[in-house]
Amino acid sequence: MKKEGSRLRSYASPLLNEGGIALVLTLMIVALITAMVVEFAYGVYVNTTALHNWQTSQGLSVEARSATKLAAKLISERGRDFYTGDVFEISQKVPFGDLDSTITLRIEDENGKFNLNQLAGISLNPDQDPNKMFVRLVRALGLKDEVADRISDWIDSDHEPRVGDSENGAKNAALDSIDELLLIPGIDMQTYQKLLPYVTIYTDKSAFQININSADVPVLMSLSDSIDRDLAERIVRYRTGEPFRRVQDIKNVLGVSDQLPIALQGLATTQGTAFHVIAAAEAGGVKRVVESVLYGNAVLYWKEM
């Protein structure tokens, strides 16, 4: 009897093992099917969300482009007397089809900035030398003269270094983009960020056309040694109440010498010609932005993101 009981246990053990294996296999199959279903459902959700976001993005893109056209029309209707001493900015909710979107439009006068590509030219008037003006600008921003020297050597056509190795690898030609400043040895991101609000490459390269109705304090200081920070701030306060119609009108600002309006002839203007436009449309966490520079009827720069 003892031997027979042992045989029964020996036959039963393999049966139990097979049953356990079958259970494990069943659980594995169920787990795999569950994972496939979850993955499929997630994929459908992701694809549906992506499709919805893409459709929303396309609608917002149309809105941002339309806002850019509106900016061009606004500038055209107001003509060159589009004063932007304070940056023009407006935000408005706009229902567009099924979208409950918000459009933000920003217009900034590029003529209120220093055109770096002027550094490629040569001035016969030492008082209107672009390089000296640029040195005054970087000083007003609390930067070292070396910054101006390195940028000037990168842009101007000669091969004479103003400082150390500033001509090594220099482009010796006009900038194609403001971001190109980051390629210049000695110009780090912090310096670039300080310069960015006050410099441009999009105004008329044939002559300085800095708009004294929109130039910020450091740019005004770059125009002449006789414009210190205090006088530049007074100019800004004065034009806020009454924009200058002629460059000569700057003499109405307290503390301006009789010689300053004469010195500014050929350097300054009271009108804008090039405008930086940022049109943004946003809805449901999706955003499209069109950034452009408009010069008359021409588009000098266009970027959509």
C-alpha cells in the first residue's frame, strides 16, 4: 500500500505542474492582450489629440497671418507717421469657427534701434562715425568697448583688428541675421541679450535713420556725446506728450543745446519705415506665432512657429 500511494503521488505531481504552467500561460496571454488593448487605446487617444491639435494649429496659423496683414494695413493707413514711442500692443478674444482664441498683436519700430550693418560703411564726418556711435551705445548698456570693437571688426570690410584677435575668422560683411552676433568670439549670450532690444539690421543701410520718437534711452545716447542719460530720459518724457514732427523740434526739450539739432541732421528721423510685427494666436493650449519685419510693401523677414 505504501508503494501504491507513492505511485499515485508521482503521477499526480506532473498533472499539477502542467496545470500550473497552463495557468501561468493563460495569465501571460491575458496580460499581453490587455497591454495591446491599452497601447491601442493610447495610440488612438494620442493620434486623435494630435489631429485635433494639428487642426487647431492650422486655424490659429490663419489667424496669426491675418493679424499680420492687419498690422501691415494699420501701418500703411497711418503712413510713416506711425509713432511707436511706446510699443503698440493689443490682445483680443476672437471667435473663429469652433475656436475660442485670443490674438495678440505687437508692433515695434525698427528705426528706434541701431542698425549694426551701418558699421560696414565709412563716414566722412567724424562726429557721425557709426563705430563711435556704437561705442557710446555699448557703454550706455554697461558693456565694455571691446564688445563694440569685436562686432565692428566682424562686419567692416578691412582686416585691421581693433582689439587682439578680433579679425580672426571675421566675416567682413554685413550681418544676415541678428543671431549671427553669437558667432562672434567674445560675444556671449548675456551680452547678446543686453544688445538685442537696441540693435537691428532691417533699416535703411544707406543712411542712419534712428527715429527719435521711438528710440530708447541707450540708442538716443549713441547719437551724440552731448546726450547723456538724463537728457535722453527728458527727450523720452517730452515725446510721450508731444511726438517730434521734425528733428529740429528736439530743441524744445529743456537742456538741449542749439547745436544738437544741427548735429543730428542725417542721423535722426521722426518717422518709422521698418516695423517688427509679432502676431500670436492661442486656443486650447495650442499657440501659433508669426514674426515678421515689414518695410513699406516689402517683407524683409518672416518666421512662423
